[in-house]
Amino acid sequence: MLLDLQYFLLQTPGYPRDCHEVLNQCSPTKAKSGVHLIKPDQYPEPFPAYCDHNTSSGGWTVIQRRIDGSIGFNRTWDEYKNGIGFLDSEFLIGNDKLSHLINQKKYQLRIELEIYAGLSIYLTYDNFRITDEWGNYSITSLGDVKGNTDLNITWCLSNKNNLDNTCERTCENPNYCVIPDPADPERCLCPENHMILGNSCIPIEQCGCYVQGDGVVLTESETYINSDCSLRITCNSNVLTSERYSCSADATCEKRNNIHRFYCNEWFEGNGVTCTRSGPRDCSDLFAADRRNNGKYTIYPAGSSGFEVYCEMSNGGWTILQRPTSSSVNFYRKWNEYKNGFGIPTGDHWIGNDKIYKLTNQNSYQLLVEKTNKEGSTYHSRYGSFRISNERDKYRLSLGGYSGNAGMYCDNRQSYADL
């Protein structure tokens, strides 16, 4: 059996490349202004554009309309690339569409302004062209101008946009903000993530001392610490140099006051590379640092490498020197044991004469002695000044300013030697 096979091919009409071709596809009676689909050469998909068939001989592709301020034009690079606004009100067609549109043949550019009382003025340039995104959409041609040629229009060349930003920065001094004249709210400024180099705007990564990954630009001789604090990076003659950056074990890598580097931990001081223990010197320092729970803490009196004590925080941060509350710890001890201390801070203990000497000779201290008898009555002795001397002077006791009801202790008394 023979089959009769036939193939049919029908050409699909192409989209017009611009509004001028839209006009040519319409009869004079149907050429109305409005939104039409166009597809410039090499652009992947058709897109809607507003066609003005009323101005001059018609066929104008409107690339921007600003009427009443309903759309903000202070936008990012990508928004200017892709387009903003709505075709039936204020809009910008988008730099990517515009570059495809005007690079397929020769185009005119017409600018119309309504200044006051309905008075309109215009300029027409006979050869308008811009580059693609690789060239930062810079204007490469305008050609001869006609119309109200005395009109003062500022063109934003070299990848600048007419924006109302209040600040712009340069590659040479990226941390300094240039403030425009308040009387001139709009001016030609570099778009987002761009900086001025000479008279041109370039992406910040093309500035000589741009730190890849961290997105910062350094000024001459400025030093920067990278995100994990492993490198110190410096700008020298517009070139980055780096060296290893390491810190003390008592430091932390973080940002403070917008400066990122190593900082010494609490109770340490230094530059982060070297940190020296600076406290707490006693329980009152801990209390001042908002430590309010009773318990065991490590303190660092002057000249000490640190030792544990029990802190009584309920009355302002008292350092406990002695606690004999039961018979679990024998207090009948020899000289060296009283010198070094015995027991544990959370139970019955004696802190040690050497530790008391270091504590009481770094600042002015009070001494509080509390006693409780078998009937549960409490007595106390309080001295406004308290210190002891060192071992060579047998830890001589110095007391002053007594108050209380438990009886006084003898001032200027030395410790006993071993029995």
C-alpha cells in the first residue's frame, strides 16, 4: 500500500524589532500609541515596549518616562540593567534591552521635558548608541543635536547614573565619603558596587587594593585583617601584600567598632597577639563585672598566676579567707600548710597566708569576721583597713577602724612558728 505523504511549511511572522516597525505593520488609522511586543535582534525573547505614535511622525520606542515621582529611580545596577517601573506610568526599559535595541541599526534619541505651565522643550540627537554590559552601558555616540539647544542637560558618561545618593567613594580613598551639594539633589554618581577612578566609574574589584572575598578596598598603607584572622593584608603602592597573623591563646577573632582583628578575652589586656592577665584581682572585681552568684572563682591578684577562692556575692563581693564550719578539716597545722593553704574553697578551708599577702597588698581592703555560737547567735567584727606582711616578717597583721560586737583582734601581731 502506498501512502500519500505531504509536508507543509508556513512561515511565522516575526516580531517587530522596534516601534518604528510596529508603525509600519499598522495602517495609518490603527497606529495608536500603547504597549506592543517587540524583539530586537539577538535578544532571546520578545518583550513589551511602549510605542509613541503621536510624536512627530510616530514610531518612537519610549525608553524612559518620569511623570509624577510615583516610581523611585535610585536603584541598583541590576535594576537599571533589567528595567524598573510600569509601562502605563513611570518606567525605565532597562539597559540590557536598550543595548540590544539601538545596536541593530541607526537610531535617534529624543528628550522631551515639560518645565512649567505646560511649556515643553525637546532635544533630538541623530545617532544614539550605548555599549553592552561588558562596556558598562556607556554612551558611545549621540551625534548632532537639534531642538532647544540652549537647554542645559548633564549626560552621565563613564558608567555613571543620575542619582540622588548623598555619598560616593573613590578607589584612592574608599573610606572617605564625598557629599554632593545639597542644592543639587541629583547628579552623576557611580552605581552600586562601583567607585571613581579618575573621571570614570569602575567595579570595586578593579580597584588596585581590593581584597577578594571580603569586598573591601584599602587605602595606601592601610592594614586589614581577613575574615578568619589568619592574614594581615596591607596596601603598598596600590598593591596588596599579606603576612601571617596569629594571636594569643587568650584572644578571640571578632569585629568591634567596625574593626576586625584579634581582641584579648575578658580579664586580659594587650593587642590580641599578646595578652596579659589583668584580672579579676578579687571577688569585688567579679561583682563589679556583674557576677552575682555565690561560688568558686579564679582570681589573679598582682604578682600571682591565679588561684581559686570562694566568693560571697550577696553583700557586694567578699573574698572568703577562712571557713571552719565542721570538724571535717583539721585546722591544727604546720607553718607551710598555713602558708600555702588547705581544704577546698567550697568547703572548710584556709586560703593561705601567701595568698592573703598578695591580696591585701594590691589595694585597700576591709576584714569581716563572723562567728555563730551553739545557740545560733551571730557576732561580727569589722575592720576598715586590713593587710598582712610577707613571710620574712612572719605575715604581720595590720588592722584599723574596728566596729562590731565580737571583740577586737590584736594589731601588729605576727604568726606563730611551727610548734
